Amino acid sequence: MSQVCSVCGEPLDPDHWSRCFFCGGCFHMPWSVNVKTRQCGSYMLHQQSCGLVFVCSLCEARLSAGTDQPNQPNTSSGT
């Protein structure tokens, strides 16, 4: 069974995806500007860890609104 994007529900490209730092969901993330694939998230600087983290569009929207916490970490095991 192939993984699907936690944002759009479409199957993930085997090479161009990432996992959200906040919710643990997998999402489309192109690793090259020449790749024709969806982009269902982005990266941001995380102040508490002083590092770069990848964030799905759903959690990014909650963070940008400033009124809600991002999704809780996904503790279910599954690939």
C-alpha cells in the first residue's frame, strides 16, 4: 500500500515528500525546482529547536492564524 499525502490525499512521489514536524503527516515536497510535483507544505525556522523544520500546509495555516495550535503529533505507526 502506497502512502498518501496528509494534505491533498493524493499518492506521494517516492522521492519528493517530507514529514511534518508538528503532526507527523507525510506531504508532497519537491526537492528540486525542476520537479513537476505538488507542494503541500514548506519549511520554517523553529525557534525552540534552533533549526529548520518541514511543515504541512494544514499546520502552517494554523500557525499563521496564530489562534490555534498545529496538529498534534501523529503517534500511529504506519508507512
